[in-house]
Amino acid sequence: MKLGILVNSKKHLPAITGIVRVVAARGNQVTLFAMDEGTWLLEEADYVSLADLESVSMSYCDHSAVELSVNTCGLSDSIERSSQYSNAAMNHDSDKVLVL
């Protein structure tokens, strides 16, 4: 199964990390795309550490991060600075999509 998670809020970090870790541990692929206030989670170690999981891919809307002055310096190269194209691709490629 491929799970997509659209992160557009900074309110649900424990839920996001819990869901991603369980789904990935079961051998499923997870794609995370952060936009709007969800880009604030790029400053949270628990969130960015999800990119280290083998079956997880992460990207974020650069426009949102710039607009909110989110600090993206030092992010892992495995977290893709992107655009809404990545959101569209995630929605297209995922079997299920959660919005948090």
C-alpha cells in the first residue's frame, strides 16, 4: 500500500509520527508533503527524522516555507524542496491520502 499524507497544519505532530512509523514498519510506502502551516514541522526533529525511514519520502512546498520564514537550512538532502507538483503526484500515486 502507498499512503500519502498532506501535512498542512502544525497541530498533529504526534499523530503524524505515530502513523508514519506504524505504516512504514508494516512494509508500506509513505509519502509526506508539507505545505502552508505544515512547513513549520520542518523545524521539528521528530518530523524530519521520518525521512530516515527506508520506505518514507518527504517533500515540502518551498513557496509556503518561504512565505512563513520557516528555517529549512540544514535539512537532509532526502527531504525534497518542491512545489505543488509533488502534492499532485502524491495524490495521484497513493492508494490512500490523509490530510492532517
